[in-house]
Amino acid sequence: MAESSTQEDFTLGPHPDIPKPDGPVMVVILDGWGENEYKDGFNAVHSAKTPCTDKLKEKALDRWRTLRAHGTAVGLPTDADMGNSEVGHNALGSGQVVDQGARLVDIGLETGEMFKSDGWKLVSKAFEAHTVHFIGLLSDGGVHSRYNQLEKCLRGAVESGAKRIRVHILTDGRDVPDGSSVKFVDALETDLRKLEEKGCDAKIASGGGRMKVTMDRYEADWNIVKRGWDAHVLGKAPHTFKSAADAIVTLKGTGDKPVSDQNLDPFVIVDNDGNPVGPVNDEDAVVLFNFRADRMVEMSKALEYEDFKAFDRERFPKNLRFVGMMQYDGDLKLPTNYLVPPPLINKVSGQYLVKNGIKTFACSETQKFGHVTFFWNGNRSGYFDENLETYVEIPSDNCSFDEKPDMKAREICEAGKEAMRSKKYDMVRINFANPDMVGHTGNLEATISTCTLVDQCVQELLDVCDELNGRWLLTSDHGNADDMVQRRKNGEPLYDEGKALPLTSHTLAPVPVAIGGTGLPDRVVFRKDLPDAGLANITATSINLLGYKAPEFYEPSLV
């Protein structure tokens, strides 16, 4: 059961102007559905057939608006930082803007506290006679990792006495432009040479694309993690090269359909004798340098658990000094050792709802199930009160999502309708993963198709909610599907030999929010005095729709 305080008052008072509803309150999150300024053929949300969401925007001007979903609005360091599903759902579920992963790491580096942590002290035991391995996403996207943080960690290790460093890189192509992996490898090689000038043996040892190697999430495909284990730990891969630059150029290929950075095969760097330059050996140290949790949990289990059965590791290094950049799962205490303390968010909405007897249903498919539960609940696994909460996970397809762009939208829709019609729940929370996950593939046609389907599902959910005299709130967590092409600063799409360059990352676009329902009094409309409202303002709004006053320290309600 998730941690919940029993010492504090979680009582919610009745709202003075909004009575409790007769029917359910439904909250729907369209993951990756932004409201972008560029309304052209590369905006899949705009290009899709979306009569339901179009009508909400056009017909109910006092019940539709946009919200900030990136940067400082969700706790990230700057407004140049793209939002993501994790920080987005933290804000949506907690009603608070808290310092998030990237910012917490920045603070730890700026103050030097990271290098005083117990985790760093553990790593330092390998400095003199063993190797320190850094494994993570080589990117400055700011969603899972940031290159400047890796560089400072590497420099800090050498300044603290590390004699041998190996870096195991995962190429991006989702949170940064596809093809940028070469640039990041060049930068890393330059920085490693500087470390070698200071007497440290520092090299890139292995790598692969983030969607094919190491960075699986929610146990969707353990083979991805096994490829990473084989390459990073065992020094085994189907491809070997003398340099990472050669690896990337070769594995990307040429022609009309080069392989995306995110899908590169695993590779290992070897010396002149063909031996891997950096397998993980007994008493070495391993640092997973991603700050975001979801795609580090499985590799953390493989590196930490002696009793591990997800795949055959072949060899498990003895006395391994393993740390994560952060603790990726607070309930599993995984990993045991880490460099930056996690942001456990207290007094989230889920705690208030169960303390007031409000019954909740939450549902998504595997790819976003953790977002409507773990991240929504302030980075906690499990239930606050399983007698009052029902969480339903629908298994995602194990394929590239543009191959089956419908994903599990239809099943999620049916589960949501069934939950409302059962009349068991006061709050029904739904997340559609499609716009984000299909958007990440860069396949414009598939993303347009999936946005069309999601709009249809939303209409069906709204219809059932209205039949039951309920109330609903529709929103998103960040942009993605709303822009599928790389652009010049003036907004013009970028082309290479006549082909548009796909954009696979999130966007900085605001996201829509709409409220309504036959059970919502006509007088309940959006306020006009919150022009810079963000995702955290959703929490108090949804509590108001339930007929309660929200906690005063929450970001203010939109109504």
C-alpha cells in the first residue's frame, strides 16, 4: 500500500457553490495532445478528424482553454525544457509544482551535495583499482537525462580520483532530433580526451538505441534490457567497432530509410585484439545517469537483485557498487543506493480522496499505466486504500506503435464506460497513450490515424458520462502529436532531399483543458484571472467538480 500520512487532517470541506454531482466525475488525459501554433499538415492533432474535441473548443469558449505543460510550470529548470508524462502526471495528481528530476540533479551538482552523498561514497570505492561505468541516454533532451550533467559527473569522478571510466551510451532520436547522436558522441569523445589528459583511462564501451537497448519500461519487453546487459555488462553484441562514431554511422545505414537513432542495434567497442574495452567486472562501480525513473527500473533490477529471473544474465559481477542517479522506485527502494534523493510529493489528491471516502477508478494501457497511478500519486507504487481504489492495466502491444496505432484505445474506452455505468466510482481517471507513443515513432500518417480514433473514444466516454448526469474534465500532459516535423526558427518545415525531417520529441506547446457534463451547473465556467495556469491547476479543479473545496496550498482551481 502506498505511503499515506495518518497524522494530518485530510478533510475536504463542501464547495460553497458547486454541489456534489449525481453521477461520476471523469478525468481524461490525452497523452501527448498539444495545442500547437503551427496548424499545418504536420500537426497530427490538427490534421486528424476530431469533431469531438473541435466542438469543445469552438462551442464552449468559457469551458475550454490551454495550460502550460513544460518548463517551470511543471518543476523543470527552465522554460526551454520540454514537459514529459512523468512530471506532467505529478503535477496533475498533486496540485503542486515541485522541483523535478533534472532540477534536483542540477542542484546536487551546483552545491556539490551529490559528491558528498552515500551513493557517491560507494562509487568512489572503485576509483583506485577498478572501473566506474556510466550507463544512460546520451542526449540533452532533458526528459530522461542531460549531457551537461553526465559531463559534470565524469569530471567529478576524475577529480575525486577515478583512474578508469567507461561510458555506455544509449542514442536518443526521440527527445532530440533524429540523427543528432553523432554530435553527442563527438562531444563525449572530446570530453573523454580531456579526462585522459588528466591521467584517467576514459572510453566509450558500448551502446545502442534507446528503444532497442536497455530502456524498456513497465516490463513490456525484457529482451530490450537483456540486449543492454549483454552489451554493457558482458561486452557481447552482434556488432563490434573500434569507435562509437563508426558504430553509429554504420548502424544507421544510408539510403531512403536510415535507421533512427532510437532503434540502433546494440554494439560493443573493441580493442585492436578484438576484446571489449569495457565489460563490467567484479568490484566495479555502475552509475545509471538518467534521472527519469520509468526506463531505468528494469536495468536497476538486473544490476541489483541477486535473485533475478527475467532473463539469464550469464554472469553477475560480485561486489558491484551500483547506484542510480535517483531512486527510481520508492516503494521497492530501488536502487538501494543513489546520488540524488527522490522528490516524494506529499498531500497529493489521491490521499485526500481516500480520506474522504471517494471511490476512484484509474485505467490505461501498460505504456501509461504508471502515469495514472505511480506518478499521479506523487511517485508511490500501490494503493492508498485498495478498498476505495481500482487500478486497471491493459497490456500494450509488443511492437512499434505505428504498426498498430490504435494501441489499446478501444479497450481503455470500454473499461472507462463500464466503470462509469457500474456506478461504483465517484472519480474515473483515464489515460490514452496513443498520441504520445505513436507520435514518438515519427510516423505522421499513423499519428493522424490514432488521433482520429482517440477523438472518437473521447466522444463515447463523454456521452456515457452525460447519460449518468456526470461531470468531466478533458486535458493532456504535454505536446507531441501536435508537431511531427523539425522546423526552422521561423516555423518552416525542414526537408532533406525532398523528405520532411520527422520530429519525434515532445513539444513546448500548451495543452487544452475542457470541462462539461450534464451534471455540471451552467454557472461553473473557467476563471479569467489565471492566464499562466499550468497542469497543477487541474487538481483543485477536479476536486471542485466533485463538490469539494480544494486544499488551500494547491495551485488555484480554474473554476
